[in-house]
Amino acid sequence: MKIPAASDAAASPVLAGLPPIVSPKTVLLVLGSFPGVRSLELQQYYAHPQNQFWKILQAVWPEVPLPSGVDSYAQRCRWLLDRGLGVWDVYASCEREGSLDSAIRAPVANDIAGLQLPKLAAIAHNGGESFKHARHTRTLGVPVYQLPSTSPANASWSFERKLAAWREVLAAHKLVV
């Protein structure tokens, strides 16, 4: 009986990321690492119900309710853009089983500079895996921040602590009154 070598094992599937949510009015670009399984299935950023991204932003901007409901994603994207926020990922594609950043293999980076955002004032990396690419985003000449990941895998930070960190960066760029 032949025991398969590690190189004989089937490779993880190559996954393609989501398009950016940006506009010429984008002031702050939030970069994640790569969408999780649920986000890829639904073709929506931060679609896992336990991810705190949308909940944090609603807490930052409570005066304008976050659109909700089954078909609300396009409205949520507009809601972000209306506040000067853009969203994308550092990876355009990668191999990965599951949703964990630690499982990402063979990543291909997105062309962040190619977005050409005229009002871009800062980049905020949503978590450590994304922040590994800060050296590349620093070349855009804007401040770069590492925010605590909104992922359910980041259980070491409380919601309140994450919210405070996110609010501080948004306030620094006049996106919070």
C-alpha cells in the first residue's frame, strides 16, 4: 500500500475575492485579508452573522440606521460610501480551506494603489493578517492603522474595546462627529 506524500494531496481550491466598495469620495479604506466562506457564498463583505464589522459601524453611526433585511447589501454598501468609508481586501485570490486567515496559502495581492482614490486620507487594516501588508499600503502616502479584527475568531478583544479602537481611527479622519 502506497502512503501518499504531502505533495500528492489535493491542493486547496483557488478562491477569488470580492470587488472593492469604493467611490471617489472614499476617505478611509478598510482592508480585510480575504472574505470568509459565508461572505464568498453570499458575495457580501462581512456576511458571517458573528462578525462584528457591521455592528461596530452601526454603533459608530447610530443616528442613521444600518439597512437590514434579506436584500439590503447594496443599501449597506451605499451606507458605507455615504460616510466616506471604502472596503476591500489585501488578497485578490488565495488557496484556503475554511475561513481562518491562518489557512491562507498562495495569496495574490490586490492592486490597492490602482484604485486611485482622490480623497483617500488613511488606510485601516481589519486585523493582523491584513496588516502584514502595511508596508505596501504605506507607499500610498497616507496614515496606515491596524484595527482589531472584527472576526469572531478575535475573541480576545471585547466588543467595547474593538468599538473604541475603530471609533478613534474614524474620528481621526473626521468620519465621526
